[in-house]
Amino acid sequence: MSGYTLITANRNYSSWSLRPWVLMKALGIPFADRIEPFASAVNYDEFRAFSPTGQVPVLLDSEQTVWDSLGIVLYLAERHDGVWPIDEAARAFAMCGTAEMHGGFSAIRNQCPMNVGVRVRMGPHDAALNKDVARLTELFEEGLERFGGPWLAGPDFTALDAFFAPVAFRVRSHGLDVGKGQAWVDHILAHPAMRQWEAEALAEDWREPSHETEIGESGELIEDFRTGPRGLPEAG
């Protein structure tokens, strides 16, 4: 099998990049790790040099280019064990939950942007965010109760956990209440791969203004653990 190269972006911001990265790390699938930072709010032209969509993540496998986090996971599932649970019911739950995360939870995405290194105090949630958090809580609790944990579809880390991994950072940064699902949040944040991603995020020395502005607009910045340049721009 040829060697993989996984192209991702900034550790602090790039939630979609985290999905295949943490899955491959957790399953022990070796790859070359290539980072293409967000240089501006829109990086389409620059990223088109290696990505058909002008976005990350992208998996390179010899002459094959595989794009989109879900496309990459499906590609890997055909070549490696462990991407999906073995148990049929758990596998169906994992596939459905992965698809739901890929296409849904827009209020959490928009109002709680991923920035690994900060903590934010949010104001009152609107109806859309309350709905998303309620569904997130329901899904986490169902997975843990039905399949026994500690992962969302049973005893092993799968694509379902990888797809919700960025949400774990969002839950922590924005203080979201996910009920008994917090047990999974704590568990995945302690995973060695997630700790590696976080350490690299905290050590990043670049900031992209539009992503920083999103954090400023999401609530009051109360902590910033990053070691690089400090401070957020005022929301315009």
C-alpha cells in the first residue's frame, strides 16, 4: 500500500481537518502530516493547487486525490479495519451519526466556532443553538447507553468519534452543557491524539483575523491558552 499524505490546516481553527487526522492517529494508520495554514478568510485559489474544492482536508494516496472529510473516511474504511464498528447496530448508529454531523448542527458550527486555545463565556442561547445542543446531548447519551461506551458506538474509537471530535473542543471552549454526554467529551479530550492536536494548536504562532473575529463575536473571551500572539480584534 502506498503512503498517505494528509493535508490539513491550522490546528486551532480547522475542525474538518481534525476528523480524518484524529481517526488515522487513533487507528494507527500512518501518514505524512502536511499543514497548509489559513492565510486569509478565503483560501480557495491557493488551496486549489492541491484540492479540487479549494478546501481541506485532502488525502493524497499515490496518484489518487481524496477530498472532503467524509470522502476520506469512506475511502479509508474500504482499506482499513476499525473505521466502523463490527456490531451491526452500532455500525448503523455510527454511520447515521457521522452523516448527521457532516450535514447538520449548523447553529453550533456558526455560533460556537472551533478555536482550541480559548474559552468563551456565551450569552443566552437562541432557539437554534438550544435545539442543536439538545440533539447533540441526545445523540451522545444514546450512544453511550446503547453501546456501553466509553466511545459513542461502543468500546472502540470509530469514525463517529472522529466526526464529533471537533465538537468536543467546541463544548469545552464555549461551555456547552451536554448532560451525561460530558463523559464522552472528557474521554476524547484525554485521548493521546487529541492531546497532540491540542498541544500543536496552543503552540501555533499565527492568527487569522476572520477566525479570531468569529470567536470575539461568539461571546466574551475569558481565557486564551495559546503561546503565540495574544488578543482578539474587536468585532466589527
